[in-house]
Amino acid sequence: MKGKVKENTHEGLQQGNIRWKGLKAYFTVEASLVMPIVIGSIIFVMGFLLFWYNRSLMEQDLSMLAVKASQVNAEDPEQFLGELRDWQRDNFSEKYYGWMREGITYSRERNVIRLSEKGMMILGDRIWKAEASGSALRMNVASFLRTCRRTSIALEDKK
């Protein structure tokens, strides 16, 4: 048996005697089963990352928009939302990929402004939905300066 190569049997492969000519196509069958799973997993992960990117971006944009809303001095809700939509359209519209956004929901309780928005992404036959929100404290310029002055005095007293 020494020096003799067994073809087309498992014993020949176990002994380390591999001859490519004459082997059956086991690798082709395994690859045809494994590759669709690998490609499908990669596509799923890319879709999930795209969804997560858009959702995080929406959260960031709403937080920045809430800070901007705290600086707007319009008392009429329609004028207020109009200014926010214009600012949002000018600054945030180019970053989203495959994402459909619904309108902004606005609420104001005393000096706190809360904004929320819903969005969805259609991936294949599935609809992935997300909601994000942002809030900011509304201050006029005089109260903001007073708060900064109090904070700097408190920090100097601690030194």
C-alpha cells in the first residue's frame, strides 16, 4: 500500500495522498449551500446598518432642531413649525438613504420644547419603523446670560 494512491476514496484523502484528477465535486456542492447563506447574511447586516445609521441621524437632527427651536421667537405655532421645517429642509435633507420621514410633532410645556418624528425604511418586503425625539430648554437671552454668570461665579468660588 505504500506509495500507491487510492483514487476517489476517502482513505486516499485521509492518508494525505490527494490527486485532483478524478475527485468528485464535493466542494462545489458545499459552496452552493453555504454561499447563499453568507451573501444573505451580508445583505441583512448592510440593511440593518443602513437602518441604524438613518435612525441615529434622525435622533441627532432632532436634537439639533430642538436647540434651534429654543432660539426661535415665534409665538404662533404655525409660523414656529414653518421656520423649523425650512431650517430642517435646508440643513438635514441630503443625509438620509432609503428613508421616508413623517412630519415633526412639536410640544411645548413651560420652557421645555420637545420634538419627535417617525420614519421608516422599506427593505425587501419588510417595513422597518423608528421614532426619535429631542428636547431643549427654551431661554431668552437675559436668563441665559444670568445662568452663565451664576455658573461662572459658582465655579470661581469652588477654586
